Amino acid sequence: MEQTLSIIKPDAVKKGVIGKIIDRFESNNLRIAAIKKIQLTQCDAQSFYAIHKDRPFFKDLVEFMISGPVVVMVLEGQNAVAKNRELMGATNPKEAATGTIRADFADSIDANAVHGSDSLENAKNEIAFFFGTREIC
Ligand code: CMP
């Protein structure tokens, strides 16, 4: 069993597709082990995406991520990291395979509906960023 972090980003929350996105996970054997809807601060977004701090899109990414509430979740299942990334589709929705979350709900590479951890090691760090041990069950 693996755990991974998923974020439903402000664009998808505003569109009212939280339930539709969660259904993709639950229908594909990814259990919601923890979930909360929160408003990120600028510091939260800067720290969470610190790995991208030197990239040209960093400022826009931070502004976008604090533009409204997000839903953060711990997904649990076999090969959860890879499974979640497969369900999300490519970062750029224009390149995302048909039937993926980003193909169906995302508008642009910035407003791309969801985030998912890209490795097991990053998943552990990202989960610890948002959740205490007692919140995950
Ligand atoms: P995410 O998986 O949340 O990780 C970093 C985010 O930066 C990414 O999704 C995109 O929404 C955003 N982003 C904007 N431009 C780029 C880019 N050129 N390459 C990668 N990510 C980008």
C-alpha cells in the first residue's frame, strides 16, 4: 500500500467539480485516507512549491494557488503515486490523455485542476506538510 498527496486546485473548486474528481479516485481503488478544504496562505504556497522557486512560472503558480480554497487529500492504494498521476493526466491539459482529470476539468497549464505527488519520497514530505499522523486513517 502507498499513500500520495492530492490537491484539488482553486479552479476545480470554483467549477464545483470536487465530487466528480473524488469519484475518479474512489472508482479507481484510491481510498481517501484524509481530506480537508483549506485556504493556503502565500507562505504555505511558497513553501509547498519551493522546489520550483527558480522557475519563471513560480510567482504565477503561488498567486494561483492562493486565489481560492483548495481541497487537500491523502490517497491510499496500491501504487497510489503512479495511479494518481495516471488518473490526473499530463501537467498541460492540452497534452493530457482523453478521460483523465486534467483533460476533462482543466483549462491551462496554470489552472490544471489537480496536483499529485511525483514520487513516494515527495509524497511523504507533502503529506506531512498538510496532515498530522492523527488526521490520517
Ligand atoms: P503541479 O503538478 O501542481 O506542479 C507545479 C505546477 O506549476 C504545475 O502543476 C503547473 O500547474 C504549474 N506550471 C506552470 N507552468 C509550468 C511549466 N512550464 N512546467 C511545469 N509546471 C508548470
